[in-house]
Amino acid sequence: MQKVIHGIGHSVKRKEDPRFITGNGRYLDDIKLPGMLYLAFARSPYAHAKIKSINVEKAKAMPGVVAVITGKDLQPLNLAWMPTLANDKQMVLPIDKVVYQSQEVAAVVAEDPYLAKDAAEAIEVEYEPLPAITDPRKALEKGAPIIREDKGTNHVLHWEAGNKEEVEKIFKEADIVIKQEFYYPRIHVSYMEPCGVIAHYDKITGKLTIYMTTQAPHPVRTVVSLITGIPENNIRIISPDIGGGFGGKVYVYPPYVVAAVASVLTGRPVKYVFSRSEDIQTTAFARDFYITGELAAKKDGKVLAIRVKVIADHGAFQGDANPSKFPYGLFTIVTGAYDFKAAFVEIDGAYTNKPPGGIAYRCSFRVTEAAYTIERLMDILAHELKMDPAELRLKNFIPSNKFPYRSALGWEYDSGNYEAALRKAMELINYEELRKEQEEKRKKGELMGIGISSFVEIVGAGPSHTFDILGIKMFDSCEIRIHPTGAVIARFGTRAQGQGHETTFAQIIADELGIPIEKITVEEGDTDTCPYGLGTYASRSTPTAGAAAAVAARKIKEKARKIAAHLLEVREEDLEWERGRFYVKGSPSKFKTIDEIAFAAYTNPPPGLEAGLEAVEYYNPPNMTFPFGSYICVVDIDKQTGIAKVRKFVAVDDCGVRINPLIVEGQIHGALAMGFGTAFLEQIIYDENGNNLTGNFNDYTIPTAVETPKWITDETVTPSPHHPFGAKGVGESATVGSPAAFVNAVVDALAHLGVKHIDMPLYPWKIHRILKDKGIIK
Amino acid sequence: MPKHHISLVVNGKKVEADVEPRMLLVHFIRDVLGLTGTHVGCDTTNCGACTVILDGKAVKSCSLFAVQADGKELLTIEGLAKDGQLHPIQQAFWEKHGLQCGYCTPGMIMTSYWFLRKNPNPTEEEIRNAISGNLCRCTGYVKIVEAIQYAAKLMQSKELKK
């Protein structure tokens, strides 16, 4: 009988969970080193102001204070500014002006976190307030106050893609053209564990160890080395258990640099953990896109061309986390699931007095904004044509026999069957019946809406010829070592933050080598021990590191074949692999198990073959993967309160082959809740002076169990043809796909009243105001 | 700052310490006692990651001072498993995939512990209300609710066996 190995396709419970459910996880703030000091910051109350003076004398004299650090102290070290991921630079601590509210102004290093905060409050800063700009459209107006004197302009960059002339021609000749402005609000990732750092410089060895809540430890090490001149072997980045990341922990924040400087200065470990409020007010934002979308179509509903213009808000520094060649990420997936002849996208970015970031919040580099744009536009077109939105989508989907498909903006979609996913979702939710119910409800004056979103993602960055960050190619890695008893340690260049890599990566190796997952330990997040990789974000871990695990395991299998041939005294080609063993063709009773082979690799290797059984793979994916799905949402609107209640939500996802269906479902659930938060609850709001009005968990309302709906999930499976085992990645599909489904449903409920669009978040007051304006309620 | 002497029972063991009056209970638990399973996720008492049981009641330990725990009995996530056996709630969270990053998990489990004692046979709506002061950003709550429902079943069958 085959032993149970829990390979690909098993919903095995997670290997990492025992430590978390017993309180034994080791997150950054749980780490306490001997002699540790603590940082606290004086922060700017103004969004834009000149610094006239900083007086640190009182703070310095306070009990427990070891040092106070200002921008002027960092200047001689050439560290008052640091490079961003996007070819800009960012203040670590300011010298003469602040550019967003709550920006770090000066740091206190003290023996105890309470004392550090006391002293930070005693730092006296004299400011001269300047006019603040919080709207990128205003920032680009002539005569707007300049935020970055070093740049001399508020314009960050202009970027375009596609064929402008062809699109213009099609728009001129089309039967129908629709146009809509959308604002995709600024939101905050709000992982449950705030960001933090512990820097530990060892004066004796010269080694700088930095514990950091980071999703990408290896590139961080390289950047730290390049900035400081410390050789990479003397820098160790440790990313311990991470309490959620979702893109927000890719960034290197100013306090990390200050902590490192403080540790070098004092020779002691220095810790800083953001409070939640500091985290929301200063760490990376997402979205903040002002979008104008247009579609050209024939009167029968066949779409022809799409044109999109965006004004992007970058905050005070261009810190967007994107691959080098894509300043606006993969927004060019905006043609979605549809067969467009031509497309054109142009984006202008602006500096504003808001914190920088521009991170891919649970999405592959601006894919969320793109999916929202196309899926809203399709609904608006359907409404204009008086066509059912499902019918319009079915009419325009890229047919399943056209894959691989070259999109109008140049991507080669690997595989897809969009019609199958939508039809399945329609069947599950009983679409035809719902439309009938809606018609009857409308007659009675009740408000019910149905929203569809048939999204396509582009994930798994990415092929080396196209994708790099700071010049480093976006491969990812796996190193597998099989020890004499057949036990495995596998290390990766990625870093999970809740995705369950310790389980799913073990399942991949188990599947390839026939070794039960109990005998496989997965390690990530330590640059001293793990192979180099670009990290975990943009749904890239399974397409890159997961693929690396399969390929490395196959390399091991090749060596195992040589050892088995030696042990069985047959030729290599006479052996057949069956999960967990090689046997002699035609004589299945003659075999060697992977355990026996592993033992022999150290005790009895074939003559001429080196001992050991290990392999490493730096996997360069041949293409991106293109997960997709169709979501349908049903809402009922309470007229008196304006509350839109999600009655039912069906999510059919196609992420190719699923490694652990239970974990996949968990990922989809979580991303749906985030999409729900985006659609209904969350927005970072600034007043005209640049004050953040939503800077803590009282005012920035992420969903609780009470508001969050339940989900009906299902799947279609269209394997990726180029991935070693057909997987595509799933962590972000639902944050990408769901916001349009929610908004489409709410707008659909009000469409007969002439409502074409409502910007997220769909606060009850917005709906209530519309109903009042339309005379539906008093 | 002058310190106050406090004495309390933590996970069944007597503990004594001298603490500053302003020290938050959560910092006492984490930094003085070294019980780091109780987490800090916010500074406005919204997130519930710091939830512990104080004299039988679920409390957010960031909203109390350590001195307020003087003379009381405290149970943290570390005290839940007995003799190497997971508590049924822990078991249920594991089996039903009620956690992802694990950061909110101890607080969720402690709230569930208090809630299931009050209401051993809850409806889904009651569960959702009970954990409304505990935020989770990973799971979308569905599997947490399922875990708590399953834990209720496990605890009832355990009661029956007694």
C-alpha cells in the first residue's frame, strides 16, 4: 500500500499552525535581544512645513535616553535620504522641511520603549506651515506649490502603452462610445501585525543583523550593502513570522535605516515597532488612481477599443513598488478577458503631501485598478446598450480556442476559459431567476442589484527578459537537501506572511519525490541560509518558487536514478519512477525507495558520483501566468438607511492546479473580505491641509465578522501550460476581481433610476443621498 | 517613577512583580512575563489581538494597566493547552483552517474561550457578534466562524464523555 504523503491536491491541515495556535509564533516584536534599546520618533503635525529649528536638548537629558538622531546627524553618513524602489529618493529624516503628516522628524534611542516615547515628546520643533496639496490633479495645475524643490516640479512621470492613433481611429468610427470617470480610493493594507525592525550591529565581527517585517529579505540585503558599503556576507536579514503583508511589507521604511544607524552608533541592538496609528499614517498606501475610461463598441455589443487615462497620486516620493520596466506595473492587463482590436493607456503621476507607497496591495502591480476599470466599463456599456451584462461579456470573451492569446497591449495570455467560469457562476447563483426576481422587485419599488466581474490577472513575475527590480531579475529559488534518513530541508527565496508555504511547498516536494510532508521542513526568510530570491508578493510564490521546488526535486530524481541503478545493478534507462521509488522495468518487485536511495547517497554512492542528495534551482518562468474567474454578487438596498447588504456572492476561480484546496479557499475568502472592505468601508481621507482623518483603527474601518458576508466558492481548472505542474497563483485573485462585482451590483440596483456610477467606498450616506436626490425617499 | 507591587495568578502559577503604574497589562504580559503569544495590533482597542481572560472574562489587555490585574487570575493563550493536549478551540482552528498569518489567532481563540463558556451552543450570528471586537485581515472570517462552531461541538462531546 502507498503511504499517504499529502502531495498536490490534498487539503492537509497546515504544518505551521501548531506554533500559532499555542502562542508560540515568533513575530518581530516577540524578539528580545540582550542589551536592546528602543526607538521612538517625533513626528510632524503638518503635511507641508519648513523646519525652522529642532531642539533636542531636553530630550537628551531625560532618563534612559542614550542618543537623539536628527536628519543633520544622518547627513555626514550620506543617509539623510535613501533610494526608493522606483529610482527616486526619500527622506529618512528631514533637514529643512517635512512633506507629509506624521513624517518622522527626529529619533530617540532609549533603554525602554516608554522612556523613548517620553523623550520623543520632549523634542521641540519649530515649523513654518506651507500650503499642502492632497489631490494629484491640483498638484499638476500650473502655479501649484512645489512639494519637491529637488525636483522642481510636482510631475513624477508620464507613461503610455498601446497604439494611440489606431485607438483614435476606432473611436471616431465606432457605433457607440462610452466614457466614465472613476476614483479608486487610497487605501491601506492594514496587516494585523504592524511593521517593525531590530537592527543589531556586532562591533566585534562587523556583522549587521537586521530583523525586519519584510516580504523580500534578499533584495533588502543587497540594497543595504550597496548603500552602506558593508559586504553582503556581513549583512543578515531575518524575516521572522510575518503577521500579514499584502504588499505593505515590501517597502523599506525610514525607521529601519534609523535603527541600523542607531545600532552602529551604540553597538547595541535597537528595536522599533510602529504603533498602528503610525503605521496607517506613514507606511505605504495603495491605489489612489483617478481613472477616465472609455470603450468603443459596435451597436451589437462587440467591443473594439479601450482608452484609459489615469492621474496617479504618489505622495511626496515616488516609491511605487514595480518591476523596473513598468512604472505603472501591469495596468496594461486593462483589456481584461475581452478580445479588443486596440487599446491605449496613458498615466501621469504627481507628488502630493501624502506618504509615499504605491504598493501592490494584494495584487500584481496595479492589476486591481485595471480589473476594476474594465469590469466597470463593461457594465456601463451593457447598461447603455440595454443589454444583459452577462450576455455582453459572453459575446466579447477571448474564445477558449484562441490561447495562447496576444492581447492588444502585448501580453501573451497562457491559458483561459472565461466562458466556462462565467457560466458556472451563473448556474451556481441561478442568474436567470435572479433577473426575474429583480424585475418583480423593481415593480414593487424594491432595490436589488446583481453585479458580475469576470477578471483576468497577470501574476508570477516574472520572465528575466522583461522583469527585474533594481536590475535584479525576478526569478525565485528553492534549495532541497535530502539527508541520509530521507528527511528533507528545503529553503526558498520567498517569504510567506500567512500563505502557508511551509505546507504547500512541502506538498510540491512530497508529490515529486514521494516523501511524506512530515519529513519535509520548509524554511524561508533568512538571507544567511536561504537561496537568493525576490520574495513573496504579486502572487508570485507558486509560479516562481513553487516551480523551483518542482524543478529542484526533478534534478534530485535524476541523481537518485543513478544511485538506484548502482544499487540494483541495472542501467539507468531500465528504471521506472513511481512516486517514492525507482523499480526495474518489468520487475516491479525489484526497487529502491527514495529513503534507501538517500541513505546510499551518503553511505554507498556509485563510483565517480559525488556524495549527497541535494539540488538548487533558480527558476526563471518562461511567461507570466494568467489566473481568472467570474464573480457574481447580489445586493439588496435598504432605502431608509442606504445600506447595501450583500445577500449572496458566488466566486468561481481558476488558478490552474490547486496544491492545497483548503488553503486556496482560505486565500480566496480573505481576499474577498479585503475586496469587500475596499468596496464598502475603507478609504484614507485627507482634509485640505493634509491632515489624515482616518489615521487609526477607529476611523479606518476594516471589516469585522459582523459586516463581512459569506461566500460561495467554486472552481474551474485550466492549467498553466508552462508551469511545471500547471499552477497559476491565487493569493490575490479576489482582491482584484471582487470590488467591481460589489460596485456593479449596487449600481445595477439603482440603474433604472439613471445611476451610472458611484465611487467606492459605497458608504450608506452616498446611496442615501442618491435616493433622496432621485425622490425615492424623503 | 515609583513602582507598585502586584501579585497575581498567571496560567495557574503565582507571579509577583514591581511595575510602573502606567505599564499596560499587555506589556506586562509580553515584556515582563515573556508570554509573547498575546499580541499588540493597534493602539485604539479595536483589534482584539491582545485579548486574555482576566477572572473569567475576556478583556483587551491593552486597555488595562498591569496594576489593575493585581490579585486576579489571568489566562493567556500559553495556558490553554493542558498536558501537551491542545484545547478543543485550538484543535478546531487548526482543523478548519481558522488562521493564516496567525497574528490575530491567540486573541480570537481567547475570545472564543470566554464566549463558548457563556454560550456553548451558539448560532452563527451570535459567533459573529462575539468576535466583532477581534479583527482578522487574512481569513475573511468564514473559517474562523466554522472553527468556533466546530469547537463548540468538540467541547460538548467532551462534556458528554465526562
